[in-house]
Amino acid sequence: MSIQTELFDLTGKVAIVTGSSKGIGKSIAEAFAAHGAKVVISSRKVEACEAVAAAINESCEGQDGEAIAIPANIGHKEELQSLVDRTREAWGRIDIVVCNAAINPYYGPSKDIPDSAFDKILSSNVKSNHWLCNMVLPEMQERQDGVVLVVSSVGGLKASTVIGTYNISKAADFQLVRNLAAEYGKFNIRVNAIAPGGVDTPMNSNLNFPEGIDWSLVH
């Protein structure tokens, strides 16, 4: 991957990126490190996190960028708190948090989704972001500087007959960002969401059809 490192400088910044062992999160972490940041690679599986961190450290050898692996399941509040605590122990601060990890265990019409799947999607994709943001925002407020980035989806702006509950969660993420920006913007903290469209990542593998992925369903 070619990265234009002259675009901006993150030297000395510490960033947590959830869901960064693969897909969009991995690419974000790689780009941050290439621009000089110290990046925490986090997902559920420690081996996958360690592999990505090692690859980043090898590619950044002799430069400012650096990565460490701290696994965490976003659905468990205590694991997110451990992620934050261990990051501070390692690097003393958190300047950037990227809430990228998300799940979608159900594909199909809304009438058939089990309550357990509905609850899990909303908890993992919205409540976990609420938890993590509010674990790091106090220190950003005290420092009068910080960045929160939530990876939402264009699905939060559209209807779907296949991933409707996932889209509900992504629409909620937009509002979470608006609320946090209103609360913390006055403290020089930038809170934003990005809304990717169809991206060929492992998470979208369940949208495979005989002719390939139907990208009209991926939001």
C-alpha cells in the first residue's frame, strides 16, 4: 500500500483503533503508523493483533511510527477499560480513538431477526462506542485536545431489506457523534464519523452470491 506521508504528521500521537487486525481498521492503523503515530492494534484475537503490530513495526523500522497489540472484545466493558488502561500504561496518553469494530450476525428481513441478534448488534455497534469514547474523552478534555473517529456506514443513511438492523446501528452512530461533538467541541476535541460504502472486507463475506458480492446490499 502506497501512503503519502507528507499529507499530515502524527508524530508523538497515540491512537487506539478497534477492529484493526483486518479490513478497514487495519488500513487505518497502517496509515496512522506511516504518518508517525503510536498505534494500538485491537480486536478479539491476540494472534491476529500481534501479527499486524509486527508487520507495522517492521515497515516503520527506523521511523517514528510504532504499534503494539492489546486485544479486546468490544462487547465487554471491562475489556475496553483494560484496553484504555494498558494503552496509558504503555504510552502515557491517548490522543486519538477510532471506533471501527462492528458486527453483523444477521442477514435477512427484520421480521425474522432474533431478539438476541438485534440486541447484540445495537450493543456492539453503538453502546461499545459510547463506552470507549467516554473512557478517553475526560483526558482529552483536560488536555484540551483530542480526536474521536467513529466508522459508521452509508447504510446509516439508507434502507435495506437484508442488513436493516446493522443500518439502524450505523444511523445511531451518526447521532452519537453529533451529541459528543456538541458536548466536547468547545474543548478543542474533534468528533467525526466516516461512512464507507461497499468495501470488500471479511465482514462482508456473507453477502456473496453466485455472481459475486452484490455491492448494492453493502452499506
